[in-house]
Amino acid sequence: MSNKQYSSKWQRLQEVLIITLLGDIPTIALGPKIRKLIYRSIFANIGRQIYIQNGVEFIGTSGIEIGNEVYIFRGVRIDGRGHRNNRVYLGNKVAIERNVDIGCLEDTVIHIDEETFIGPSVCIEGPGDIKIGKHCLIAGHSGIYANNHNFADPIEPIKNQGITRKGIVIEDNCWLGHGVTVLDGVTIGQGSVIGAGAVVNKDIPPFSVAVGTPARVIKSRLARVGVGEMREIRK
């Protein structure tokens, strides 16, 4: 076994032992403090005033970075394994509600910027890169999927035909309603609102309100805003 393989296996064993032993300590006064203190030894970076409830699962912690004042609630799973270039970044004051699933796969960057809220039971999955901006609200049971299956050959099983991975960008100050699905290759422009249950399969211009399956823009939030005010908003 090479030194590199040995190091990787030891790192994974260390990660499993620490998370198994500490992950289920009840959320009493000392639980989150103990987790934060010892997790520093296995994460790529972990900031100040972190609150991690019991029952949170981390995999591939060497590729996970957590900023300051981040809240991660029970049942969350964050998986950074699969490749040494994988990276999951949670910016300052990000809140991840219960039962959220965040996963990379291969050569994937998932970046959630500061003061963004991820609601319960949201799924955020690579392997395409995913960038979620600042001050976003992602409501519960939404899905953000940065991949697509090829299916051109009707004979070959779809699972054997490979995937495409273009990536997804959700710009600053967007609100995705309950149960929104965002598909690969999409950019949702700054300040946009996506109605509950919508399926976003193409780009949404900034400051739009979009609804439906597939999502269509029904109005602009800038309709009553002057040119000067628009410049200020975009700063």
C-alpha cells in the first residue's frame, strides 16, 4: 500500500471515529461545544461560534469548510468524498435546516455564500458545480441537481450512458419557494423569486418572478424601479 493510500485510509478512519463518537452527543449545553472543538482536527476549516446539532453526518471532511456563526441542524448529511478536488463551503451565518442532503461526487465545488438559509429536506447534489449566493432563501423540499443523464440510445440501459454536468448558479438574494426543482445548466439571476413547485430548466433573468412547470417569468420586480435605483440594487 502506498503512503498516499495509507494516509487517506487513516484520515477516513479518524473521521469516522470522531463523528461516530461525537455526532450523537445530545444537544445540551456542552454537545455543540465539544463537537466544534474536536471537529477542528478533521475539517479543512471551521470558524467561530458554530452550532452543530447531534445526528449530523459529515463525510469527506478534509474538503468541507465552514465559516463563522453557521447553524447545522439534526439529520443533515454533507458528503464531500469522491475526489481530492471536491469542496463544500458554507459561508458565514449560513443556516442548514433538518434533513438537508448535500453531496459532491467527483471534482465538485458546492459553495453556499453568507447568510443563506437552506430549508428542511432540501437536496443539493453534484457532480456539477453549484454556487448559491448571499442572502438566499431556499424553502423546504426543494431540489438542486447539477447533472443530467444521457438517454439517446433506447437499447442501452440509461444508467450506462453517462451524464452531463454543466453546473448551477443561484445569484444573491433569491427566494425559492417550497418544492422548487432546479435542473443542471441553469442560472437564476440576482433578486429572483421562484414560485412553489416550479421546475427551473432554463436561465431566469435577474429580479424576475417565475412560476410553473417548466418555470416561466410572469413579471419583473424592477417594473417600478428607475434606472438609478436599479444601479444601486446591482451594486
